[in-house]
Amino acid sequence: MSTGISTNNDVKSSLNGSIVVSILLILLGSAAIAFPFFSTLAAESWIAWIILFSGISKLVYTFQTREQGGFVWQLLLSLLYIGTAVLLFVYPLQGILTLTLALGAFLLTEGVFEIVYAFQKRNQPNWVWSLANGITTLVLGGLIWFEWPFNGPFAIGLLVGISIIFTGVSRIFLAIAARSSLSQPQAS
């Protein structure tokens, strides 16, 4: 019987840790929203680092497999990755503007696809939620696209901040729900 109590306490302790992490996420998301240019710059730099490491790993792989054919094309692709990362590091504002424009185009396209998908599923219950999602995504993409380049320095940071806050809030609700289920008497 003490094993069940110990396990229950371990789970509650883990849930408390989850709540602490959730609160930190909400604070970080709030900071990203409060300082959108810096969070946008951090996101752009993070993407540049990912592209750089991808390019380096592609370059290493290219030389490891040079006997298998396609060496020149693999080498050019590796150099494209590395060159793109260097450009993002050297010209961060232009990188931010480019990434913001790409995000706007992505959201516009996703919104159209979601709307088409919703209409294909209109015979199912609650299909309007897919339609609402598509319309919302389309509007967000339009706001980014039509306000570009003026929104470039803050749009990505703002969206990342909102996403981080929603992640933190959802984790808190999940932890609270799990904690309350532990408090409920178990049916035998």
C-alpha cells in the first residue's frame, strides 16, 4: 500500500515540476511578445544555426560518399546551405524580412488548403471548425503578407511568443487535470 502512496507522490511532484515549467514558458512567451524584435532576431539566428549545421553535415556526408556519384551536386547543395546561413548571420534584418514573407505566404497557402478541406468535409459534424481554422489562418497570412515589410522586425517574435504562451497554458491545464484525477478516489 505504501508503494501506491509513494507512486502517487512521485506523480504529484512531477506534475508540480510541469506546472513550474509551464509558468516559465508563459513568462518567456510574454517576454517574446514584450520584446518582439529581439525574439524575432533570436528566431532568425536559431534558423541560421540550424541551416549552418545542416550544411556542414551535408558537406561531410558529400565527401564521405563522393564515390557514389552526384558529388558536384551534393557539394553545391552543401555550399548553398552554408552560404544561406552565412547570409542570415551577416544580414539579419534581410533574413528576418525574408522569413516573415515566407511565413505570410505559408499561412496564406495553408489557409486556402484548410478552407478547401473544410468544404470537402462539410457533410461531417463540426466541419465549421475546420472552416474557421482556415479562415483564421488565411487572415493571419494576409495580415503578415500585406503589412510586409513593416511587420518584419516583430511578426515572427510575436507569433513565437503567442505560441509559447499557449504551450505553457495548455501544459498547466493538463497538469491540473492530471492532479485532480489523482485526487479522485479510484473505483475498484
